[in-house]
Amino acid sequence: MALGLFRVCLVVVTAIINHPLLFPRENATVPESEEEIIRKMQAHQEKMQLEQLRLEEEVARLAAEREALEQVADEGQQQNETRTAWDLWSTLCMILFLVIEVWRQDHQDGPSADCLGGEEDELPGLEGAPLRGLTLPNKATLQHFYERCIRGATADAARTRELVEGFVDDLLEALRSLCSRDADLEVEDFIGVDSMYENWQVDRPLLCDLFVPFVPPEPYHFRPELCCSRRSVPLDRQGYGQVRVVRADEDVPGCVCGKSTLGEDMLCLLHGSHSAARPGRGLEALLCAGDPPYLDTARVMKWFQTALTRAWHRIAHKYEFDLAFGQLDSPGSLKIKFRSGKFMPFNLIPVIQCDDSDLYFVSHLPREPCGETPASSTDWLLSFAVYERHFLRMTSKALPDGACHLSCLQIASFLLCKQSRLTGPSGLGNYHVKTALLHLLLSRRPADWQAGQLDARLRELLRFLEKSLLEKKLPHFFIGNRKVPEGMGLPEAVRRAEPLNLFRPFVLQRSLYRKTVDSFYEMLKNAPVLIREYSLHIPSDQASPPHKAVVL
């Protein structure tokens, strides 16, 4: 009888283990309507009733078997030993089955086609794995498309950079001459970042992004504070920091001149004789907020826009073109307008350097969607653009000649740009595509990036993006990533921080997520047609014999 009860318990445990409620779907979100909730609750209730009936039948069957066992218990000791051995064998088999089932549930590779998005997060187009049904053109067509439509489109990049850099040098020099040494920030030399300086720019018109570092006038200095270095950081502030403005005399604790009255013949060598007559609080009143004062992004951008306007008016007579602001919400977005009607855009982004590292605090990142609004105007975004440029340059030295990593990034960026023009911008931007490529560069062998592997690596990049979208999780490449080589010189607080999910806004904004997923799959469907349309005229020597298309 004890063995029978033990078998009943095992059956109940097996039913619980295989019940779908024990393994909830990932990325489940709340349905959009109450009718949908009621419908799914009714369906779930029916499943529970059917399951209850099945369990009751199983228990009744086991009870009957138990009575049968009690009736034949007197048939002999030999039969009892045989039955006991059989029951033990059945129990071991059932335990083995439970162990295998639990292992399968915990170690299955990736989300299956049946559970992508979960029952409560159904989106159009997620019924299967769309990449499996997508075909790319053959290698010859893909290579010709790259040579004709992408490599040729970036041929003028060097000339564009030279023109913009020469003009910006003159503009910043005029800005320096107009700034007050007591109340204004001091301008340093610009730093080129992003696609134009990483050699993967594909969009037209060509666009230069330039960081303009600022330093405070004496006796001030900046004290950067990283939010990710704190023990408890809200999720929406992991990628931000603050810049505290500190006076030199306020930042030195324990100075005797601040605690006692010095004689007339005594002089503090640290602060000097002029420290008693402290200058007016010009910088705090102009560019800071709060107490203690923190640098305010809105005030800095307003000051920067005014300073640029004054600097341009000083040097405008030397040029035969006009300068205008490109976007009202981005004061550093400028546009050179030629008399012929053509124009050349570029971005001047004021930044603050974090100590002696290549990490910068920026007021905004232009053209990048899927962002979150900072909680305060004193929150500055952390930009790793210089680190990204160094990582790509360092990685390229280890890759084979003619490596295809930038080609993959250019093709994916080209397809994303064309799709954005068709259906409008979504929550997926070029920065997310570049982040996915950086993860693949870190995980792949250098030999896997040979020029002949362009189609395979492009397919892998698109799969990585699809998996990240479906899981609503794309880890930041630098924050919390301890696989980054130590030679990069990342601040230790950044390396030890909690990983930052760049797709976290998708968890909170369902409408943005739906639009982004729809746009991504529409891009995948349009990709083969778009590539073939741009590669209609292929030279005969490059054409390859007919064969099956590469299947994603």
C-alpha cells in the first residue's frame, strides 16, 4: 500500500512538472483589452477542468490497482518479491523521466517557435521564425551590390570630413575669442566620432558627428559622478551621470585658512592671496542647477547655441555660404547651405570628459531612437563613442585583410535606412546594429570574418538582432561587460556595473515595440528585392551559375 501511495504522489508531481504554469512564457505583457483577458481566462479554466478530470481518472485507476494488489497479496512470497521488483523498476523509470524533463526545460536552446512572445504577448508576424524563410541573393549579387551601392556612396567621405573639420576649427576659434574667462566654459579641440570616422557611413547626405569637450574656467573644476558606480541605481538611470561643479578652495578639506584667522604676515600657499576675494558665482548662476551645483544640460545647450551664433557672425564674411541650425531640438545640429542649393549637415555635440578616460558625458545623442527621457536636467548621457572607435580599430588589426565586419554593418544600416524612409522611424537604430556587431566581433574568431564570409556574417547579424528584439534584451557592449579587453582602459566602475539593457524601453512601451518588430520584419522581407533592384546589371564575369539562394 505504501508503494501504491508513492506512485500516486509521483504521478501528481509529474503532472505539476509538465504543467505550463510552472514555466511561464518570457517577455509576457498584459493583453490590450479586457475581452482578450476574459477569453484567455475562460480557455485556461477549460484546460484546468480537463486536467482535473484526467487526474481524477488516474487516481481512480491507481486506487483500483491498489485494491487488486491487496487481493492478490496472499498468493505467495515469491509473487510479492517479483511485484516489488517491478514496482521499483517502474519508480526508477519515472524518476529518470522527471529528471530528463526538468533538464530539457532548463537547458533548451533559445526560444522555440511555439513560445516566441508567449501566449499573452502575441504580435503579428511572430507565429514562426521568419529568418528561416528569408532568402538572400547569391554571393556574386551581394558583393556587386556592396561595391556599387555602398562602397561608391562613401567615396566622398574623406573630402567631406576635410571641409567640415576646416570650417569647425575656424568656428571654434572664433567662439574661444568671444567667451568670458570668468563665466564661460573653455572650448577644447573637437573629436570625430561615429560612422564617418569608423568608415561605415552609408546614409546620404554624409554626416559628421563631432564632440566638443569643455572645461571650466579657474578656479572651478568638474567632478564627474557615474550613476552606475552606485550600489542601488534605478534602471532608467544606469546610462547616465552627473557633473558637479566645484571650486578649488571648496574641494580641499582641512585647509587651515578655512578654519582659523591668519595673521597679516601669513599667506596660504594653496589658495593664494586672491582667494579671500572670491569671484562672483557667475558659472553656477549661468550653467548650473541645484545645491550643490550640478551642470545643467538645458542651460549648457542654450549657452552653446548662443555662442555658436555669435561666433558665426564674426567669421561669416570670410565664407561664400550660409550656416543654419538643422533641428530646433538639437542646438548642435548645423547645416552649411551653399548658393547652388546643396547643403552639408554636421553635428557639434558639447561633451564633458570623465576624469582622464575616453568616457564622455553628452547632453543628447542625435538620431538614436529607443531612448528614455532623463529624470532630471542635470542627468548627462554616457557616451562610449571614442571607446567604440578604438575597439573597432584594435579589432581590425587582428582580422584578415579585407575583413567583412564593416561591410555587414554597412549593409544592415543601408537596409534599416531604406526601411525607415518607407515606414517611418522605429525603436531600432544604427547604434543597436553596431552594438550587435561589437558583440559578434568579441565572440567570433578573426578567421570567421574573411571577405568570403560576408553572406554568412550578415545572416548571423540579422539573427542576433531578431533574437534580441524577441527577448527585448540587447546588452550594452561596455557597461557591465567584463569580457571587454582590459587594454581598452575602461573605468573600473563601468566594468563592475550591472549590465545595461538597451531594449528596456520595449518592455515599458508596447506600442513602440509592436511598431519596431513590424518594421524589422518588413525590412527582412524587402531586403532580397531591394538588393536585387540595386544589382540589376551584374557584369558577365561576376555572374555565377544558377544555384539555390542562401536561406536564413
